Amino acid sequence: MNRRHLLAGWFCAGTIGFIAGCGKSDAPPPVEISYRASLVGVGKVIVLGNPSNHHLYNVRVAGRNLQQAYTASVKATGHLPPGGVVEVGFITFGNWKPESGETIEVYADNFDTPKISIIP
């Protein structure tokens, strides 16, 4: 094993935390989930913010209506930088429009557990 491989292993295992390619976290992705009314009056818009110092990759949003056993899933963004914000609504989802009472799950690379929220 050369010096570069040793340094890469130390970096991934160090106290800096996890980054893309350095393992997985059991915690949900560090996103803030909020909602706003749709500008065209169809459902709600899901607003995802990244308040952390970590870059989040392949951020995906799944919506679930448990009463109707309906789900929809979409890739919100390939990269959500620190301080970044992305919005997802019915246009992004296609035919599904997020409504009050439905469950939202947010996934990102290197996070095994989704961040879960219920649309108010």
C-alpha cells in the first residue's frame, strides 16, 4: 500500500467525518425540510436546505400517501452544497402533488437512514 492510500484511509476514518466515498452514516442526511404553497396552486412545494458543512450528493425525495398506498420518488439534485437549497413540487414529481398529511423521505448518498417529515 502506498502513502497516498494510507493518507486516504486516515482521512476517511478521521474526525473530519464522512464525505462521499468514505463510508456511510446511520444518521439521516443533514437537510432541513420546509414547505411552501405552490405558485400555481397545485399541492405543496418541498424545500430542502443543507445547513451543514457537508456536500450532499444524489439527493432524492420520496413521497408517500399511506392511506392510498401511493408513492412517488424523484432525484431532487445531484449535488446540494453547504448552504444550498432545492425545491421539489408536482412538476418535478410528474403526476403526484404533495399534499398535507403525506410523508416525505429524503435520501442522499452515504446516509443509510432517510430524513422523514410529514407535510403540514
